[in-house]
Amino acid sequence: MATNSSDSSLVHLNEVIVAMVPWPEHGHLNLLFYLARIIASHNIPVHFLCLAARNQDLKKRLQGGLQTSVENLGNSNIHFNDLLVHSSPTETKDVLLERLGESICKTCHELSTNTKRLVIIHDCLMISYIGAHLHLMSNFKCYAFHPTSAFTRYSSLRQTIHIVDEDHDEMIQQLGEEFPTVESTFGPNMAEYVGKELKWKHNSGDIINSCRKLEGKFIDSLAKAKENTPLWAFGPFNMMPDSLDSLSNSSSGNKNTSHKCLEFLDKQAVNSVIFVSFGTTTTLPQEQVKELALGLEQSNHKFIWVIRESDRRIDMENSEERHDKIVLPEGFEEKVEGRGMVVRSWAPQLEILGHPSTGGFLSHCGWNSSMESISMGVPMAAMPMTVDQPYHTLLVTNVWKIGISVWSWARRKEIVPAAAIEKAVKTLMGTPEGEDMRQRVVELRDNIKNSVSQGGLAHKEMESFISYITNN
């Protein structure tokens, strides 16, 4: 196993083992894998516990953008535990997750016999599925990872339990219907989930992929609201030097593996291309695809548009159900040829955002995408769909002022018209207002770079977390 002889806080192999337990959908897998790499770089063995199919998908994506690191995984401290869970197309998502929870806890029990302390870092959504089986062990500690912003966590917490905060109340009053409610985002069961989370006796601390340079005020408010639970906020994970580079950047110099998007960007002027993507879990309605295509065409700006079906949900793993093929307006690709590129498969998002020719990002404002855009100094046009995305939109547009909102959240049930998309693209890519946003996000990126570097605030918080889990 790889060791770091310069690390002054080496841990014996049998002192601590870390088990990473992600929510088994791709947007959640990537973040916990970043964190796994950070922990493993401190000479701590890390086991990544997930469905075999999801782990295989993760490895394939890594091979598409991190060839060198994938080849070296076998020599690192990271181990993939591929879990096989029997299910049938007629079973519900909850039944499958309960079986997965049993398999996870069985594996954790086996790991616990080889270490003095097993540290389980789990996606917060997995609480309901692993909690019932943890009593089989005694030498373990659990830490909840929250794959969203401190602002989202705090705002949703305030809507479900009573917390006095006049500044937050003032923001809600100013925004009116534009401030998202938990009912309009997470649905009617959020209060029940928060209640379970607050009562869960195994939680030894919370982790958020954020930092004080981004969300200092909200991190402090969240820590105060959960004063009996340690909270660590360090990130963006993809910028932490201990994550051994990003999930895709390390292959950018390999001409044999260069993605066609990067070849397209190589031929464009600086900040001239807007990147358009709505993540791995969103499939746009056909009518919205049509309006988006028309808006991009009428904007007359260069673009890369990743348009694909969402990744299969865990409850569809064994289903034959497929979405209808996404159809672009007739003649669209011919009309934008040379100016726009349509990609119908996986694309190296971080590399695209980091390319000098990329000047904007039209996004659903998922937390992964938002953090990656900021980490590359790219302003955003926000078009949120659901859950935490409208909260992140407020951060982007109202708090950090590094982007614009494409459409009103109060009108979220409507199809966003082509005219609104065209206006947003033109504003972001071709006006002084857009350039001001670009300068602000570059300044924010540079501040974060300092924070995650050796000796910076986020890096110190990361070191504090590593020290805590190895000594407590």
C-alpha cells in the first residue's frame, strides 16, 4: 500500500479503517470519492462500499478522465467493495435500499474485525437504511456527509424547527415567492427526515463540501443550530491538494485521450463558449428541449450542450423502462454547425469548465456543478429544477453575485421560454454585467485556492477532521 513518508501523523493499518457509504446515485458517488481520496492520501485505508454496478460506472468515468490515477488505484489506500443486492423489477426503491443497507452493515462488521476503530462516513440519505444494523458493532463512529450547501441545510432546518435569525427572516421577506420552501423543493416529508436526522444517536459529526470563504455566515449559523454536533466544512473537494488532483484534470495533457469537446474549445477564443448541462439526474421535457435549443440558436453565441437522458435511478436498475429518445428541433444541429456542439454522452465537465475558452455555464445549479464552476472561475446562468438547486441559485445570484437567474422560481411549473434563455446567455456572455460576474467569480476562485492550499483555512479544517477521526 502507498505511504506518504513525509506525513508526520501516519496511522498504523490496524488503527483506523474508513468505510465510505454513498447514496447510490452518480452525483453523490463522485463527491464521496473525492473525500475518499483526501482521506487515503493521509495513509488511511479507505473502503468504498456501493452497488457493484455503481462502482463499475464510477471506475469507467474515472477512466474517461483520470486514466493515470485509475491505473494506480490498485496501489493506493482505496479499495472498492462491490456489493451485490438481489432485487426484482417489481420491488420498490425502499426495499432495494434496505437490502443494500444490510449488505453495507455486514461488510462494515467484517471490516471492524480488522481495526481498532471503524470510521463510517455515510451520505446523510443513508441514515434510514443503515441505522438498524449498526448495533452489531461496538468499535465504530459514524459521520454524516451532506452533499449540499450550508445555506440549503440551514434554510431547510429553519423551516422545520424553530430557530431565531432576524437576518435570515429579512432575506426571506425581501425575496418573497422567490425564496424556496421545503414543500416546493424537497417535498412534504422533509420535516420527518430532519426529525430522524436530529434524533439519530450514532452521529459523531457532520461534513459539508464547502468552506468559510464561500459560506462562512451560514456555516456558523448551522453549527450554532446543531451545537452538540461537530461540523467540518472544507472544500471544494476537487480543489483540495490532498485529493490527488481532480477527477479529470490529470489527463488533460494526453492528446490520445482528449475529448472532442476539448478539441472544439481549443479552436475558440477566450471566454467565448457557454457550457450547457443539467447534471446526471435530470431529463428535460421535450418541450423544454425545444425552447432551450431555440434560445441557444437565437443567442448567436458559441456553446457546448450536453443533452442526455438522466442516469438510471436505483429503483430502475433492473427495469426495462427507458425514456423516449431526446429529439432536437429538425435542422438545429445543421444551423449551429461550427458554432455549437451537441454531446449526447458523458463529457468531462471539470475540464470543460477549466478550459480558457469557456466563459459561462448554463446549469441547473446542483451543488457539484456550482462548486466546480466556482473552482474554475466560470460565471453561471442558473436554471434550477428541484430539491437544493433553487437555494444554490440564490447563493449564485443574490449572495455571491456571480451569475444570473434564467427564470423565476415562482414560475417554476412553466416551460422556460426561448426568449428568457437567449436573454440570459447574451447577458452572461456579452455584456458588462456578465463581465463583472466573471471578475467576481475569478476573485472568489482565487480566494478559495488560497484557503485550500497548505496553511489555508479550509486545509486546516480538513486536517482537523483527519486528526479527529483518527484520535476519537
